[in-house]
Amino acid sequence: MYRILILVSCFALMCTSVATALEILYPGEKTYINRSEALVIKAGQGIDGLVLEIGGESSDLIDISGEQYRAIFKDMLILQPEFDPGKNRIKVRGYQQGEKVAETEVNFFLRTDQLAPPPDGYKRFVMHVPEKEAVCAGCHEMNPTEAAISHPSARLNPCTTCHRGMLRPEWSHGPAGAFECGSCHELQNDKGKFRERKIHADLCTECHQDIVDAYLKEEFVHGPVEAGLCNTCHDSHATPHKGQLVAEVNELCLGCHEHIDDDVHVGRGVTGRPHPLSGPKNPRRPGEKFSCVSCHNPHGGKGRGYFVGGVQGRFSLCQECHQK
Ligand code: HEC
Ligand code: HEC
Ligand code: HEC
Ligand code: HEC
Ligand code: HEC
Ligand code: HEC
Ligand code: HEC
Ligand code: HEC
């Protein structure tokens, strides 16, 4: 009699914990991610509303009980949030007819500085493994054909149904902007499912051989270019910066050349003011902003400073913008 009672109450407990299970599927606990693209939550059947707490601020109650909503998303909630760079904590509370029935949280790291090492204690989130994909497979095509992954329609390409956020920024890279994921990604390779075939110059040369050859032929080649590390500066997909740069030009350069001091770089003029290193206009190339690459070619050049215009010394550089 006693045994049965325990069994029954355990069973009841299990039932409620199954019914009101609440899980944050993406991002994962103690993982780091590279973009603020999605927040994917799975709510148990009993839950009809959710409240999110991001960065200490709570949302209103999000109603997920609507018939139309359920028909499309069932018990999933997929949002496009804006996480802060660095550490983030998200709490989710599940409600059933106005009463809180479940709560969960996730701690993760948004890594916006690709040049800095990943934070200690956080692992890269890995999505395309069978156990995680199984949850999505009911609604998303997780085993597409090779042809499908280069389908030119954002709606029909099986990769862009989830990844179109990463293609939204203004400057997109030719083949990625055309949804030809298959030109660089494979269905399966030794790195894993859907992973890129190669990275850096080994990949870039497949389509930009002439350009890479030209860079390497310069008398002085910029360190990271010589090492073939194209992806340290260029994203393969899309970014808000021209040339799909991973950061705004000066920020990118200063990431490795921290010692450049605005006050003394290039020297001071008769007015005593330091030379600008950024500004709204580049006199050499009207229509472009003034930045480090107004004077330095990012890939290499004829002199040690990789100056633009093929000039070698600093005095001929000045004349590129300042007539005598
Ligand atoms: C019950 C159905 C369902 C399940 C299960 C599901 N999704 Fe979705 N998901 C959708 C629908 C519907 C859309 C919207 C598709 C569209 O607009 O083309 C979507 C869109 C998305 C988006 C894109 C959001 C945007 O607009 O940028 C992401 C990311 C996403 N899902 C991730 C996932 C992940 C990861 C899983 C598995 C853990 C998953 N989904 C499981 C139905 C589902
Ligand atoms: C159900 C939604 C969904 C679909 C469909 C999907 N992905 Fe993903 N994918 C994700 C999420 C979420 C991540 C984790 C994103 C992150 O943190 O960068 C991810 C990560 C990746 C990664 C990084 C490695 C990994 O496993 O985490 C690659 C590469 C990738 N996706 C390529 C693709 C390609 C190519 C396709 C089309 C064949 C595709 N994905 C389809 C949701 C999806
Ligand atoms: C020009 C080659 C190229 C094309 C085209 C391309 N990718 Fe990638 N992709 C890469 C490389 C290289 C990486 C590895 C990035 C790295 O480590 O810097 C990558 C990584 C990814 C990742 C992991 C993201 C991350 O932050 O680590 C996802 C997701 C992804 N690609 C999705 C896609 C989708 C979806 C498409 C099609 C719309 C696509 N890619 C088209 C080259 C490409
Ligand atoms: C599958 C072929 C393919 C691969 C691989 C590829 N690209 Fe491209 N890339 C293109 C196409 C197509 C364009 C757009 C054509 C154009 O504007 O010249 C382009 C344009 C660019 C641009 C913009 C050019 C401009 O004038 O603004 C940059 C930068 C670039 N690619 C860098 C890279 C880097 C870095 C890699 C290696 C990580 C790479 N590409 C790999 C096909 C490719
Ligand atoms: C140190 C950072 C850095 C590295 C490494 C780098 N690039 Fe660039 N790249 C830039 C910047 C910055 C621009 C934009 C120049 C501008 O706006 O004038 C650029 C522009 C480009 C362009 C546009 C056309 C042009 O020449 O201006 C292409 C194509 C390109 N890079 C390809 C590559 C390839 C391929 C590699 C690897 C062999 C590579 N880059 C490595 C910073 C870099
Ligand atoms: C990933 C790190 C990295 C980034 C990003 C980077 N550089 Fe460099 N840079 C280097 C390395 C490494 C060297 C070689 C250092 C040496 O040999 O003294 C170098 C050398 C240089 C030199 C020549 C220094 C000398 O003493 O001759 C100049 C000029 C330069 N970089 C400018 C830039 C500009 C402009 C940018 C932004 C477009 C940039 N760098 C971005 C790593 C980087
Ligand atoms: C107005 C032109 C101009 C601009 C803008 C400019 N530089 Fe320079 N840079 C120079 C000159 C001139 C030298 C000195 C070269 C010499 O005398 O050999 C130099 C030298 C360098 C060197 C090698 C010497 C050193 O101090 O390490 C680096 C690295 C460098 N610049 C990076 C940058 C970065 C990063 C930016 C943007 C924040 C930038 N430069 C903006 C003109 C410029
Ligand atoms: C790529 C174009 C470019 C190059 C190359 C360049 N400058 Fe400049 N320079 C500028 C711009 C832009 C300004 C700001 C003009 C303004 O504010 O009206 C400026 C301003 C100046 C000033 C005035 C500073 C002040 O406000 O008092 C002096 C002096 C000067 N530059 C000297 C030099 C010298 C010396 C060199 C060569 C080492 C050089 N510049 C190379 C673009 C350039």
C-alpha cells in the first residue's frame, strides 16, 4: 500500500514535470555564439504564455496559446533578440492560465570580437548533431540534397529558413548573397555536418586566384595576408561593413595594432593638431570615408608601410592627398 502510494505520487510528479517542461534550445548553457541571431525555446504542452528576462529586463507575457500560432509553431518560440556582446543571462518563465508553472535560464557568451580568444569555460555551440536536429526536423528540412542547399530562393533554400539573419547585413558576399551555400559548405565532411570545405586563403583562391596571387606578389605583404588568414578580416557571408569586413576598418586594424596612438601617428602639422586617422571623407577617393586604409593598403605594398597608390616613402604619400 505504502509502496504504491509512493509510485503514484512519483508518477504524478513526473507527469507535471513532463507537461510543463521548459527548455531553451538555443543558445546553450555555457556556450559561446558568434551572432545574435535567434532565441529558440520549447515550452511544454501545459504552458500557454512566456515571460522572458534578458539583461535584467522582463518582457510582457507572450501568448503562445493562439490556435493560429499553435498550428505553425506548436510549442516552439523563436525570436530574433539583440543580445549584448559578452556574457548574457536569459531567464524564461512559463505560465499556465496566469500562474507560473516553470522556470529555466541560460548563461552564454556573445563573441563579437573574433580576434580575441574565446572566453574560459564556454564551449562553441554546435548545432548540427543528431540529437539537436531531431527537435527541429518536424518543421525544418534537416537532410537536404546537395542541389537544395544552393537553391536561389530564401524561402525554399533549407539553410536560409534558419540562417537568413546572417545574410541580412548590408554588405553580402557574392555567393552567400545568392544563397549558394553549397559552393563552400558540404552536407558532411570530416569537420562535421554542413561544415565549410575549407577556410581562409585555401577557400578564397578557388574563386579569387588572381586577386590572391596579386596580393602575394607585392614586395611587402601584410603579416596576416602572407599567412593566408583572409577570414580574420573578411566574413564569408555578410556584415554591416564594406568588403564584408568583420569590423569597422579602424577598429579592425587597432585590434592588432593597439599601440597606434591617435596623437602622434603621422605627426602634427603647423597648427599642432594631430593628423586625423578617421573622418567623413577621403580626398583620394571621393565618396569613401577616411580611415587607416586611406593611407595603408590592407594587403601589402611597395614599401614597409604598404602605402596606397603604389608609393614607397612617406613624403610621396602626403602628396597623394596634399598638393604641394
Ligand atoms: C513546430 C514547427 C517548428 C519547429 C519544431 C522548429 N521550428 Fe524553426 N521555424 C518554424 C517556422 C514556421 C519558421 C518560420 C519560417 C519562415 O518564415 O520561412 C521558423 C524559423 C526559424 C528560424 C528563423 C527565424 C528568422 O526569421 O530569422 C530559426 C533560427 C529557427 N526556426 C530555428 C529552429 C531550431 C534551431 C529548431 C530546433 C531546435 C526549430 N527552429 C524547430 C517552425 C519550427
Ligand atoms: C532548424 C534550423 C537550422 C537549419 C535548417 C540549418 N541550420 Fe545551421 N545552425 C542552426 C543554428 C541555431 C546554429 C548555431 C548557430 C551559431 O551559434 O552560430 C547552426 C550552426 C551551423 C553551423 C556551425 C556548426 C554547427 O553545427 O553548429 C554551420 C556550418 C551551419 N549551421 C550550416 C548550415 C547549413 C549549410 C544549412 C543548410 C544545409 C543549415 N545550417 C541549416 C540552425 C539551422
Ligand atoms: C564563400 C564561401 C561561403 C559561402 C558561399 C557560404 N559560407 Fe558559410 N561559412 C564559410 C566559412 C569559411 C565558414 C567558417 C567561418 C570561420 O570560421 O570564420 C562558414 C561558417 C558558417 C556558419 C557558422 C557560423 C559561425 O559563426 O561560425 C554558418 C551558420 C554558415 N556558414 C552558414 C552558411 C549559409 C546558410 C550559407 C548560404 C546562404 C553559407 N554559409 C554560404 C564559407 C561560406
Ligand atoms: C564560390 C566562389 C567564391 C569563393 C570561394 C570566395 N568568393 Fe569572394 N566573391 C565571389 C563573388 C562571385 C564575388 C562578387 C563578384 C564581385 O563583386 O567581384 C565575390 C566578392 C568578394 C569580395 C568583394 C569584392 C569587392 O570588390 O568589393 C570580397 C572582399 C571577397 N569576395 C572576399 C573573399 C574571401 C576573403 C574569400 C575566402 C574566405 C572568398 N571571397 C571566397 C566568389 C567567391
Ligand atoms: C588585415 C585585414 C585583412 C586581411 C587579412 C585580408 N584583407 Fe582583404 N581587405 C581588407 C580591407 C580593410 C579591405 C577594404 C579596403 C578598402 O575599403 O579600400 C579589403 C578588401 C578586399 C577585397 C576587395 C578589393 C580590394 O582589393 O580592395 C578583396 C577581394 C579582398 N580584400 C580579398 C582578400 C583575400 C582573398 C584575403 C586573403 C588572401 C584578404 N583579403 C585578407 C582587409 C584584409
Ligand atoms: C590579425 C592581426 C592584424 C590585423 C587585423 C591588422 N594587422 Fe597590420 N600587421 C599585423 C602583423 C602580424 C604585421 C607584421 C608585423 C611585423 O612584421 O612587424 C603587421 C604589419 C603592419 C604594417 C607594417 C608595420 C611595419 O612596421 O612595417 C602596417 C602598416 C599595418 N600592419 C597596417 C595595418 C592596417 C592598416 C590594418 C587594418 C586594415 C591592419 N594592419 C590590420 C597584424 C595585423
Ligand atoms: C594620413 C595617412 C595615415 C593614416 C590615416 C594612417 N597611417 Fe599608419 N602610417 C602612416 C605613415 C606615414 C607611417 C610611417 C611609415 C614610415 O615612416 O615608415 C605609418 C606607419 C604605420 C605602421 C607601422 C609603424 C608603427 O607604428 O607600427 C602601422 C602598424 C600603421 N601605420 C597602422 C595604422 C593604423 C592601424 C591606422 C588607422 C588607425 C593608420 N596607420 C592610419 C600613415 C598613415
Ligand atoms: C589619404 C589622404 C591623406 C594622406 C595620404 C595624407 N593626409 Fe594629411 N590630411 C588628410 C585629411 C582628410 C586631413 C583633414 C583635412 C581637414 O580637416 O580639412 C588632413 C590634414 C592634414 C594636416 C592638417 C592638420 C591640421 O588640422 O592642422 C596636415 C599638416 C597634414 N594633413 C599633413 C600630412 C602629411 C605630412 C602627410 C604625409 C605623411 C599626409 N598629411 C598624408 C588626408 C591625407
